Amino acid sequence: MRRVIVTRPAREAAHWVQQLQAQGIEAVALPLIAIGPATGPGAHAALQQARSQWPQYRALMFVSGNAATYFFEQNGPSALTDKALTAIKTRAWAPGPGTARALVQAGVPRDHIDGPAADAAQFDSEALWQQVGTQVRPGDRVLIVRGRSDGVHDSGVGTGRDWLARQIEAAGGVVDYVVAYERGAPTFSADEVALAQQAAADGSTWLLSSSEAVAHLAQALPTVHWGAARALATHPRIAEAARAAGFGSVAECRPALADVVASIESAA
């Protein structure tokens, strides 16, 4: 069976490597996105304000597990207790199971979390809206907790969260945003460069869960040709990015463990 290169940010990559290895699949982490706290001008103050005001919202939508982790920092003023949340009607929206898991780890009760159905074709904003659309009433406010790339706010045109914002506004709701973390390109060690170069040609399967990660890989290794490389993308948009980067073989699957394992095993 082919080795799997897990490219999620370090925290998630470690979790996925552990899960894949438990299924008997050789897996190694090579994070293609570096994650850290938001550091831009005014970012800390805006996050603190959002933390103090979040009970005023109909819902908080977290774009990723990192959004949940950095918003609900254990040492921050938003540290949660079940008792406090039970008395608050604010819902926590998660586009996928990884985000839902991060919310639970942060202290959000499971019965306060909404996400796509377990059998949804994709875990994304479109699938999330099918579950939460009826919650929004005219005048309701929804806070989207997101990241930003390289210290610059994302334009986000055409991305899932902006599609979701349009649906909320069409239902009469008001959308606010707050940046909870920053994404950036990783700095590869010599060993990681060697791993990437080898995995470009040895039949390894690159598990890709972000178009941004694909771009970082191409930027970090501009002389590497990916025509012999195999990619498994967890969303059609990511698959498009992998093909544009030159990956010779690109397959798609849902970003659930069972689907990823089945896709890997079927290609072995």
C-alpha cells in the first residue's frame, strides 16, 4: 500500500496520521500551512471584542478547527463552562467533523453544535447551510470566525464562507467577521524538502485538504515536477488546484476517515 503524505496544519496532521496508522496505512505528516495567532494591526482587540460579545449572536460559524481553537483559547476571556453555554442560545456552526471536534475540545457542548449531515456529499458551507438555514431570522447576527493569510485579510471571492454569508443576508441576517488566526507558508527543514522530493516521484499519495496548501507546495519547491505524483483531494476545488499545479493523478473523496481510507485502499 502506498505511503500517504498528510498535508494539513500540524495539529490536524498529527491526528490524521494517527488515525490512518490505526487503519494499517503508512502515513507521515508534511504540513503545508503554518498556523499561528492573528498578529495584524487591531487583530487582538477585535478578537477580544468578539469574545466578549459572542452571546449576542444567533450563531458563530467557525471555518475550521483552528478557528475554534484560537477563538476559544483556554487562557482567554472566552473560556467556557457547560453551565454558561446552557443558558445561551447562540449556536456553533461547524462545516465538518474536524471543526466540531475542536469545538467540543474547547468546551462547547455537543448539543450546541450544528454541522452537515453525516452522509453529506461534502463537508462545506453548502452542506452546512442545508442544516442551519432555518435558524436565521430577519435581524439575526451571525459571526464568521476565520483566518487570514500572510497578515492580509482574504478577499474570499467565490469561497464557501462568502457563499454562506450571502445566504444569511438573503434570509435577512447580518454577517460579521473576526480573524482568530493566521495562515502562512511553512518553512521546510532539509529533511522535509527531501521527503517532498521523494514523494513527488515514488508513488506516495498526497492527501490534500486545502487549495492554499497546494499553492504553498508549488512555491516551496518550484523546480519539482509533479507529473508522477498522486493526489487525493477532499473537495472538487482542491482537486482543480492540484491539477493546475501539475499533479499527474488526482482523485477526489469526502474528507471523512472512512472515505479517505477507502480511496487509498482502492488505489493500492
